Amino acid sequence: MDVMKSFSKVLLIVLAVFLAACSSGNDPDNTTIPEVPDGLVGYWIGSNFFYINQADTTERVDLAEFGVVFSIIVNPDSSYSSTTLFLGQTIEEEGTISISQDILTFTQPSDQVRIGKFTLDGTAMDIRFEEEAFDFNQDGIDDPAILDITMEKQTR
């Protein structure tokens, strides 16, 4: 059960940072919101949610195997809403996304920023966050990690 507590703790922290966003884009006066590409607009459901150990990339944990369900709706005006379900808890967030080439930037209302590289291939999207931490060996000390999320676009 210690593993589940650790996953729950780490997941809630990661998701709070990842899912919350409101970006000002490149406009210093916050008067415009950048638009997202048409291919990114829509309803997405996560199919994989991997933490990968940076010291040993063969060591990975898929939180989807522990019941994590993640979905996000991305709108043409860069706004989004997301829902994460884990251990009976629902986490809902709304915000905006800014995009520059293959980089997605999520900025929390507190101005905390999370940046990930993404690839979009039709109805599949991968987002990779390189500067993460996860306690792989359950010793109470977080190890440098990569968070790799795969999502599938849905029709509603």
C-alpha cells in the first residue's frame, strides 16, 4: 500500500502542476491569446502515463496501470479543461496553453511554468516532460525522471 500512497502523492503534485495553466502568450499586455493548431483542438484521453527513470531508462512506471484516467479538451482559443481520476478522486482544471513549434507551455495562475515537447500524429499526441521527479525505489527520495504521456483524440 506504500506504493499506492507514493503514487497518489506524486500524482496529485504532478497533475496539479501539469493540468493547471493560464498563459499570457508573447503579448506583454496580456491582450491576446494565441490560437492552437486545428489538429490539437478536441477531446483527448490519456492511454499511457509513464514515469521513466533518467538514470536507467528501462525502469518505468505506467500510472495508467494503477487506475489513472486523464482527459483534456483543447479549444481553438487555447483554453482547455481537464479531468483526472485517481483512487476515487477527481481533479478538474481549466486554463490556457501556449505553443511554440513542438513545445507546449502550461503556466499556472501562480506563474509556475511546466514545459513539454509534444508530437502530434493525426489522432495521437505524445507529451514529454524532461525535468520531473519520482521515487522509483520507494526510499522516500525522488529520482530524476521523465514524464511521458500518450493521448488519443476522441470523437464526441
